Amino acid sequence: MNVKVYKDAQAIGEAAASIFAGQVIAKPDSILGLATGSSPIPTYTRLIELHKQGILDFSQVTTFNLDEYLGLTHDHPQSYYYFMQENLFQGINVPQENIHVPCGTAQDIDNEGKNYDNMIAQAGGIDVQILGIGNNGHIAFNEPCDEFPMGTHKVALTQSTIEANTRFFENSDEVPRYAISMGIGSIMKARQIILVATGAAKAQAVYGMVKGPVTPQCPASVLQLHPNVTVFADEAAASLL
Ligand code: GLP
């Protein structure tokens, strides 16, 4: 695991965006794995800039997002589908039909999960996956638990995640209690992974991910076993390393 420390979120965004940019330039029909949360926003802002400057063309790119809240429709402002439209897709030229976000309103979530993993496999697998990290070490919505979950699946959010994500809703009662998330197995299949982390609140999770034992109690620690992971952190997030 390669850890790179930058001065602020903007510098991290530029560095992480350059990994995606290199990928898309080398392989215009790349399969990109995308994440929500505040951490990837500067990366997406930079990708939009590079597209507007005529440097990046996303017309052949396919995207797969990590996760979605259960029960929120695409037009709900806190759905991850909506977030992606607002923060990335409306600023670049990826065709709408190439965009995939797990469906949080599917009747049969188990089936939706299986189909989602099959779609990723049929597309050829993810070339580069960006991740954030939760304060408790979660990646996507894989919460601390006793066993690493493999495929895309339904998850119950922990109290810590509900509290952390309340800032996006009117109050904590509005935060969905369940989500659909790519599993640890789905994430580990990506050929390259970049993880972005900023702020002191992430320091413990970053320490567990990089230096702690590999354990589902800190889901991000599994990334120690992946051959091509780069962590982009600011000084506060990297302060315990
Ligand atoms: C949510 C998302 C994660 C994200 C995490 C951290 O729980 N499901 O993918 O990494 O939040 O978000 P932030 O980057 O806003 O701290």
C-alpha cells in the first residue's frame, strides 16, 4: 500500500484526478469505479475542469458507483445517484446509459446485488476504483463486522455512520437505515484502487487501514492485501501513521 501525504483536499483532488486522467487517456473505454461522500468531490471537480479544457473525453467510459441508500429514488437530493449527477456527471460527457448506481428501490435487493456484480464482470471489471473511508474504517457501506462481505449486498448502517451522514439530512431520523453496497470482494477485484482521506476525524481509520491488522472490524484494512492501492491523505488524516 502506497501512502502519499498532501497539504490539502485540493492537492489530493488534483493527484487523484491525474490517476483517472491517465487511465482514460490510455484506455478511452475505461471502466471507472466511483464513490460518493465529500472526500472525492475535489477529484470530480478537477475531472470536470480537465474535460472542459478538452483534455479528457468520457464518451466511451463506463462507470459503476459503490453504493446507494435503500428507499431513495434517483431524484431524491440525498440519493447517491443524484449526488453523482450534481458533482460529476452533469459536468462531463459520460453517456447516461453507461452510468451505473445500485438501485436503492429495487424490489429484490439480493437480486439487484447479483445483477450489479454480473454487470461489472461483463463490462470487463473495474480499471480504477476511487474510495473514501468512514470514521469507523468502512469503505463503500461495508461496516465493521465479523466477516468480509463478498458481493453487492444489503447493509444495515451503524449508528456511527448514521450520525456522520446526518449532516446531509434535516435530522438523523431522515437518514436511511439500510443501503445496498458493493462488497469487499467486489471492491478488491478492481485492478487499481485509490483512497482519499482528509481531516483529523479520519486519522484513526487511516491508521487501522494502513498499520492495523487485516480484520473485518476495520473493513478498509483489507486493502493491505491488494497489489495496487494508493492512499492520498492530508497531514491531519495521516497524523497517526
Ligand atoms: C459514506 C459513503 C462512503 C464514504 C463515507 C465517507 O458512508 N458510503 O463511500 O467513504 O461516507 O464520507 P466523507 O468522504 O463525506 O467523509
